[in-house]
Amino acid sequence: MRVTGAEQLAVVGAGLGAGILTSTVGVASLLSFPVLIALGIPPVVANASNTLGLLPGALSGTFGYRRELREIPRAQTITVVLLCALGAIGGAVLLLALPSRVFATAAPWLILFTCLIVGVQPLISRRLRARSNHPSSDHPRRLHRSLSPATTVFTTLTGVYGGYFGAGAGVMMMAVLAVGLDLDLRVVNGLKTIALFAANLVAGIIFVFIADLNLTAAGLLAAGSLVGGYAGAHLGRRLPAPLLRALIVLAGIIAAFLMLR
């Protein structure tokens, strides 16, 4: 596929924005995936190339959260990372094993589902903060410092979703970990970032050996996401979150309906 200079800049810009989103609200693919589709790349190829291209952003975002990650017991971090990576193997296998038309049909609805998750994220965050900061004095809440069976299952399932599609997996992982573990939300954000990096790394390795890829698009995304991931870890909290969230939801809805046409 021949890509013009303007299209190359658009993909790099999408990678930059997606990298920032990787380290903040966790809906990176909601920005980058529709850009690849708009260039005429088939959905499954676009999804696999997108996963590979966003790896540098997740890596640099993880590096940006290194101080937060030091506050988590290493065994806990390793457990979450392994669960997410194992789930991603299943998601990547599903993407490649099922007919491409299944993903092409499901992708718009997955995007709309992600928009719903992003839209209700403030409500989730408020309830999580209230739960953390105002425990009942009559019934003090026991602190969760290890993964419960339910948290283990949902962490793995989020990894499966991340390996299959990915958009919104960060928001889902934030909710799962924040509910299941008594950690500050900024620490949860760091744990989410490294967990999804592991998921994307595993899926990306599988895609390199098995899937059809558009390496030009993946390389351009990688260049942008490397910078965006690190910047997002430091600057993402200063972005006007309500406006950013509204634009993400609007862009996702438009992309989903364009794909449904």
C-alpha cells in the first residue's frame, strides 16, 4: 500500500496521541485503529499492526510510571503481568483463528462498547475513590493486598480482550485492579500500563510470526507512540479530562458508524 506524506504524518500523529492515551485513560486503539482503517488497511491486518505499533508507547509509559510501580510488591506485579499476558495469548489466537469477517463485524460494536466504558469512567472513578477514602467505621473494610479469585479471573479476561482488540482494555483493567486491590489510583494506572504492555508484547510476538502485518503503518505508529507514552505518564494528568473524554467518545462513535456502513 502506498502511503502519502500527509498520511504518514497522520499515522505518526495517531501514534503520538495513542501513546498518551495508553498512559492515561487507556483507550489508545480507539484513536489509532480507525486511522489505519481509514487508510484502507483490512481490519484484522490493521488490528495486528496497531498492536505491534503501540508497543513502544506502552514500554515508555511503563518507564514513566517506574516510581509508582516501586510501591507495589514485586510478586503482585509479576502475577498481574503474567495473567494479562496469558489472557492475551488466547485473544490473539481468537483473532487469527476466527474468520476475518467475524472481527470486521465485531469491531464497530467493540468500539461502541469501549465508548460506553470511557463515558462512565468518571462515575467508576468517583465510586472507587469513595470506597477507598470513606470506609464504614462500623464495618471497617479489610484491605486487599493479594488477588482474589474474582480479580484473577477478570484480570485474565481483560488480557483476552486486549489480545483480541485492545481498545478500552486499559479502562477495564483500571476498574478490575482498583476494585480488587487497595492501591492508590495513580499506582493502579502504573500497574495497568505495565500489564497491558505485557499483553501487547505477547500478542505482538504472535502477530509477527503468524499474522499479516502492514509494517509501514506499524513503524509509523511506533515512532509516535514511543514519545506519546512517556509524555502521557508525566503530562496526562494535567490534560482537561472531560474534554478529552468527550472527544474520544465522539471519535469512537463516528468511527464505529463509518465501519458499519
